[in-house]
Amino acid sequence: MLAQTLKAPILFDEALAAAREDEITLEIATTLIRAREGDELESLLEVAVELRNRVKGRRITYSKKVFIPLTNLCRDYCGYCTFRKDPGQPGAQTMTRDEVLAVAEAGARLGCKEALFSLGDRPEAIFPEMRETLAGLGHRTTLSYLTEMCERVLNETGLLPHANPGLMGRKDLEKLREFNPSMGLMLESTSERLTVRGMAHDNAPDKPPALRLKTIEEAGRLKIPFTTGILIGIGETLDERVDSLFAIRELHERYGHIQEVIIQNFRAKPEIPMRDHPEPSQSDHARTITVARLVLGEMNVQAPPNLSDDEYPFLLRAGLNDWGGISPLTPDFINPEKPWPHIERLAERTAAEGFELTERLSVYPEFVQRDEFIDEALRGCVRSKADDEGYAKNE
């Protein structure tokens, strides 16, 4: 009896035909993400590229930025992270005000327009050393210190801060919104399984999906242009990847605030607990980007070029329309072994695939002229750096 009531699975060709008509359900997407190497994958890439070209044209964007790792102390112990440190570990640091401003000023001289603040999540909750450091800086919380430095970088260097500090409550978001035209938090995955013993997030109190979705939703309520995304290859299933993409789409449909969705691939490193965990293949990464494009439609889909080594132009065939932040000054502190490509080389290789590389601001063009999404005090600064289409002005 049970066999008679079960719905037959959708065949790949049926799912692809539905995708061509922009009919993407959860069931269709979970079929497409299983596209096999060869004709199936090629057909899937074709459909995603057709959609990308229709909704985004031949322009591939990036943001010229500096990366400011305000502190690498963190209360989470994610199995894939090489950025976080405990106090006293080699490389552990919290940047001083002068150090932050020196990096931002150097970036401004090189023509950068974004100051990406990435940092560990609430280290003061478990480290007395961090509480002492913050007290010496006149703050009780890391987010309070971050807010001060976003304000100073904005006012003293003209760079547009983009804060990516982990979980944030409404009051934190409201305060940071005054100095950040955009902010971000990776969803990473909706998989609760990743929080159980032995999985990537088993010792990471800030990684339960419900908490991360709550921050992303709160940003939507406050009309903050928001970057999020998924991290693939950390133990999630293909179905869980698709579920994560639909969760992001649902929040955007409700609030219209998600400016960018990153499809980031896990890279193994010798010093992390997941050092022996297999990395996603290039085709697996591309397959996930194609499904992201089909699920997310007109939304901006990004993949970092430095995490695909020299093969990154292939990802243009998967339907992305943005390369993310690229720095001419600072390394990728999250993946320090993977340098960003030089912007000139990125432009050449993007052009070789038939696209034009275009600089954007930290906040995407769709939001630049929308008053409800940019704090009143920021509008003049943001728009002075944008051209008539909302992209970065050539200076």
C-alpha cells in the first residue's frame, strides 16, 4: 500500500523542462542538483546561464575592498575554520584603533571603497582576556567596539563599512545600520545535523540554523541590504543545500533585503579539524551555483574566485554574476593560503568568457537609490561614490 501512495520521483529531463519555464519547486531543485557529469550537467549549466544572461546581462561585478579582521578570537570552534584563535595562540589578535585606521587609509589610497569587517563571534562571552582588552578600549562588547570602528572608518577614510560579525540582535543591527550601508552573515546551512557530535558545528553555539535565520530576518525587518550564503562540502547533504537556498529565497521574498548569496566551497587546511575531509569538486560547486541561480532567479549569486584556484572562469558558466570583494592590499584572512586574483587579471579572464567586469560598492546597485534601505545619514556618502546606475563611480 505504501508503495502505491508514494509519489514517483521527478526525472531529470522533466525537472530541466520545468526549470526552462522558471518553475522551480523544492522537488525540482533536489532533482537538478543531482545532475550527472556529462550531458545532464551541461544542460543544467545552459539553463542557468540563459537565466543569468536574461536577468543580469553580461556584466560581472566585484567590490574593491580592504579586509579588516577586527579580532580573530571567537567562542565558536567550527571544524573548517583556520581564522579563529584562542587567547595566547600564535596569531591571536584584536586590532587597535590605529591599526584599523592604518589599513583603511592605505586601502583608500589604492582606490578601495569597501572596508569589510570580519571577526570572531562574541569572544568576550568565554575569554576573560577579551573582556580585559575591551575594557581597555572603553567597551563591554566586541560589537560595541566594532560599531565605533565602523563609524571612524566611514568618517575618517570615506570607505564604506560592511560588517560581518556573526550573530546580531535587533539593537546591534540598528546601531550598525547607522554606519554600514550593508551587512552580512553566512547562513552556511539549515542542517541541524551539523551541530551534533563529530560534525562541523558541534562546538559552535552561534551556528544553529534558527539563530542565523533570525539575524537575517531581523535585518530584513530593519531594511538592511544583506549578504548571506551557504558553505558547501562541510557534511551537508544535497537536499540540505537546496533547503538552505529555499530558506534564503523565502526571507528575501518577505523582506526584499538580501543583496547577495554566496556559494562558497569548503577548502581543507592542514591545521583544521576537518583537514582530511574531502573538498567539493569543481563540478559539484558549479552544479550548486546553477541550482542557486535557478532557485534565486534575479538575486545576485556570488562565488569567490580565489577558492577555485586558476579554474574560476569555469564558474561563469554556472550562472553567477559577482566575484565578491577583491583586495589589492589585504589577504583573505579566512583563507590565507588562497590569494585573490589581481583585479586586472580577473578583468582579462572575465572578458575572455564574454563578460565585462564592473566595480560595485559594498551595497549593490539595486539598493543605492532606495531611501528605505540606506540610513539617512549615509545616503549622501554612498551616492557620491556611485554612478547613475548605482555601480562604483570611476575616479
